[in-house]
Amino acid sequence: MSENNEQNLQEYGPEMEPVMGIGKWLITLLVMSIPCVNIIMLFVWGFGSENQTRANFCRAYLILMVISIVLMILFYVIFGAALAATMASMPTGM
């Protein structure tokens, strides 16, 4: 009975790809810490990697980078406008 279940699982179960080892994760994180190289490698690994785990990680990292950049731009615009309004309302000369 157990042999039959194993055969069914092998025939119809999802194909599992090998898990990324600690060494590959360390290399991935080391490359992510190098400026400019990290952005290039995010696109290379995110959209051209055979390893689905690394590809998903890189895509999620890219999404977080885009969200961070949008929030930073919004922050600068809001506080820049507030600073400009404050400077415009200040009296000039004494």
C-alpha cells in the first residue's frame, strides 16, 4: 500500500526544485550589498534565474525598492512644499 502511495505522489505530485543552500543564500546577500551590482543582479536573477526561490526573492526585493523610492519621493515633495510655504510666509529683512 505504501509503495502505491509513493508511486502516485511521484506521478501526480508537484515537482519540487532543490532548496537553495546556505552558501547560495550567502552569495546572494553578499551580491545584494554591493552598490549598482545589486540592481543589475536583481533583474538578472529575478527574470532569468532557473531557481524559482531566488527569482521570487529578487522580484520581491525589486518591489520593495520601488515602494521605498516612491515613498521617499513623496516624503521629499510633501516636506519640500511645507518648507517652501514656511519660507515664503517668513518676513524678509529687518
